[in-house]
Amino acid sequence: MSVTILNHQQIEQLLPMNECIHVMERAFVALARGDVDQPLRTVFRPPGVQGVMAMMPTFRGGGTPLFGLKAICVFPGNAAIGKDAHQGAVILFDGRTGELRAIVNASAITAIRTAAVSGLATRVLATTDASTLAIIGAGVQARAHLEAIACVRQLSRVRVAANRKESAERFVREMKSRAPCEIEAVDSSEAAVRNAQIIVTATTSRDPVVRREWVAHGAHINAIGTFSPKARELDTATMVTGSLFVDRRESAFNEAGDYLIAAAEGAIGPENIRAELGEVLIGKHPGRKTRNEITIFKSLGLAMEDLAAAEYCYRKACELNKGASVSL
């Protein structure tokens, strides 16, 4: 049995952002049509450890059935030592025989596919002329999201805020040559968010970094930074006012602190979730209905996204003879 192994750099070469957005679109359509099975992720939190391990299995049927498993450790403190917070692997198994097919770097997959899903949501939900982008956070996901949003909207200005101004300034220096427009570091989340037409929250904060009074009418928000029931990036007023879309309802009801905390306060309920992204893509829900409504996409990250992205890299690597092949 031959197994393909792909490292971080190879994933980045094989999975350009614009291509990944299309891969994610096909994956969400498959989910909406019932071609994907996946349980909730299992998160293991040993006491006294500054990180967690998450196990994310999935199965996709069809002509080339596949099992996928992402085993990943999330250590938020890694940013301080120059490492990605997400460390692990995505493993692919043949859906007919169970044979191991590929082991690919999960840090690169997670960074690219998460931003690609936000790009897809922005393409579908933001106003067509949205051009000003606010990014809260200055880490790996912030960088990937700048690229993803630029794939689906013609940006005229980008404002970046982080816990420390120097982090935002470093982000600007590193991304200036790759940004499609003017990009600047600002002093606060409020300064970034006010008048922005597209907002990305990519933080590890447990408390809101966006408040309703800062958000312009007609803005679209991608809230991607947390997957803990006890942490949120958006305040309750924003959740109440906004039209809420999710990657998957079951995940939102069990993992999305942005939703769960506001629901525990009695401010919102299941009826506030307008649709899953895949339901919008297949025409089951219209998505944005008015120009002035605030749309929110709460992204938790799904195992089927990892499977789809890893499979794309695996198939492409086989065609191009990339990666290492190991016999087991």
C-alpha cells in the first residue's frame, strides 16, 4: 500500500486560494444535498495543559467515497513563538476498502480552507460593491483571510487591529506587497470596524471584539476565531440584529459561543439561524434579502472541509508527482 505524504509548503503550492474557494463550494453543496456524514468534533482538554486536541472524522459518499480524519492540536500561545496555533494532520482513507491513501499537513489545510470558506460566504452574502475590509487579529488566519476576501471582492481599503498595535503593524509590513489596495494598522477594533463593509474576526478572544454600535448597515461579518461554547467575538446586540448564517446548525448549537451565550441570555434562539451556507448555495434559502441588513457567517470549521481540501491536494499531487510516497 502506497501512502502520499504532503508537507506545509507542498499544500500551499497545490491549494491556491482561488481554487480552494471552488473546492469549498462543491463541498458545501455536497453537505447540503446529504452526501456527507460527520459527527461533532471531539475535543480533549487535559487539565493543566495550555492547548487541546480535536478529532474530526467525516465520510463523503458518491463515485469516489472517502473517509477523512483530522487530528489536530490547538495551542493559542504558539503565536508568541512564531508557530501556527493549529498543528496536526489530515488523513484520507479509501471509502471502499479503508486503505490509507494520504497524510497531509493540517496547519496549511486549516489556514487555507477556513479562509476559503469565509471567501465563499463573502461572495454569497456581502453586498456586491463591498470594498472596505476590517480584520480583527493579525495571525495566520488574518493573513489567509486577506487573500481570500480579495479573491471575491475588489478591495479599496483594509484596516487591521490586534491586541497589540505592533502586531497589526507587523502584519501590514508583511502583507503590504501582497495586499491589493491600501492597508493600515489601527489602534482599536472599533477603529477598524466602523464603516467597514466586510468584517473578519480572527482572534482567540473569549470576550466580544465587535459591538453592534460600531457595525455599519449592510456590513457582512465572518466570525471565525472561536469554536468554544464559552468564547465569543460578537456581542449579543450584534447577534440579535444580524441575519445569522452558519456552516452547520448542529455545530452552532453545540460549539458556537457567539450563538450559545446570546441564546443563554434569552436574546436569540434556533429560529435566528437563517440557513446553512450550503442551503444558500443550492438555492434553498435566498441569503441576503436587503442591502441594509447585517449578515453574519459564523464559521466553526467542518471535517468535510478538511477532507475536500486534502483530497484536492492528494489528487493534484498524484497528477504532478509531488510529495513523498511511502509504502506501508
